[in-house]
Amino acid sequence: MTCPRVGHIDFLNVLPLSYSYNHGASQGLTITRGVPAVLNNDLITNRLDMSNSSSIVYARHSDKLLILPDVCVSTDGAVQSILLISKKPIEDLKDDKIILTAKSATSHCLLKIILRSYGAIPNYYVRHVSPETPVPDDASAALLIGDDALWCYHHKEKNLYYYDLGLEWQALTGKKMVYALWVVNHDFAENNPEMLQLIYDRVTKAFRQYPEHKHKIIGSVLEDKPFTPQQLDSYLYNTIKWNLNDEYIEGLETFYALAHNMNLIEHIPALNFAKVRRN
């Protein structure tokens, strides 16, 4: 067969895998790098065989996707890289105009669930948001994700309010939060079990070995990213989690249930996992 087409959302929250792909783990694979919104679409239109993907995408397309076991992007509390930045306190947001970054999908749903719990039903608009001007003049607040949000987390402006959606989710539900999954097209998984196993082994190994190699991995991006080693170490070693265990699965199921209650997804999906030999 031709090389498997693998998407890679190249945010810092998956830096161990980015490093691994850049140092041999991409051999035999066709890697497509991009932001979540683009790769999510490529996945469901069969331009990719598998990818890390916004967790809400699985809920919307669970009829054609399987979840790769044991791996995700998640947090137990603060996330640092998904922020609502507002000109007013969150409890004062009602029917305000809120700008949503065009890069994401899960974070849009997460924000809508959280703001509804405050009694807010804002007017949402999707467009580009700049970390240098995080809240446009014509809006009350904006949602930023990924490296842009992480930069804002470390460069807070005194006249703005910052809300970490991981902390807000934990306060609302008491659960852990899964932001991204690795998902694979059902047909690819069924027809290419050996290649699926190879990808699973490479992805899980990259995250499993991170603690042993973290200084080298962090050092590989310091020239290109506006963060200190200490900031990245805190983010990757203490904040972001990659192990999709039972507690995180419970958080994922809670997220899907609340999203369904708000009509953000049509149904609560069963969690169907790809068959691999697990580490």
C-alpha cells in the first residue's frame, strides 16, 4: 500500500510526538501538519487515514472513526493553552459578542458549556484572533487556543480578565478534560492492522519516553518559540497529560453528555477503540 496519511496538529501540547516525527518516527508515513480545524476536515473527508483530532470530532463522526487507545491530550485542571480573555468578569457576560478562534472545535463547545453555566448566551463569531490584540475592539471577549493562548497566559494584560477553560471545566464538573484524541478511519484500521500497530507504537512511545528526554525535546524548540525552558517544562511535564486512562475517559463521556444536552452534537457516541496490541 501507499504510505499511510497521518495528520499532525503541531501544537506544543504534542511536542514529544513532533520531536519524534522529526527524528525518525515519520519513516514510512506521509505526515500532514496543520491546525485542528483543517486536519479535522481532512480526516472526515478521507484525505487522511488518521490524525490527532479535536475530541468533539469523534462525537460527530463516530460512525466512521475509531479511537486509538491509551493516548490523548488532556488535563486534570488548568490547561494554560485554552483561554477566554475578556474585558469584563465572566459572570457579567450575557449576550455579549465573543470571538472564537478559527483553529479549533472542541474548545468552542467547551466554552459554550461553561458560559451557559454562568447564564450567558453570547453571540459567537469565528475569525482570526491575534495574541498581540487578544480581544478585538468590537467584542467583549475572545477564545484563544494552542501556542497563542499559552503566550497570552504568560503575558497577561492588567485590564483584561483571563479564564483557563481547564480550571473552569473542573470547577463545573469535577472531572478531567480530554481536548484531543488520536482517531483513525474505520476502513483503514480494518484493512491495515500492521500499519495501525506501527503508528500506535510510535505515538505512544513518543509520549512514554518524554520524561527521559524532556530537556533535549524542549531545547529543540527554544530558538523558534517565545517561551523559557521553565515555562515549557511546567506546561508539558506538570500540566498536559497524554494517557487516556479510565478517569479521562469518564471526563470525555461527561463532555459528550453536556454537549448533547446543549445540542452541540446529535447523539452521545459509544467509544469504539481501534484493535491494537497495547503497551
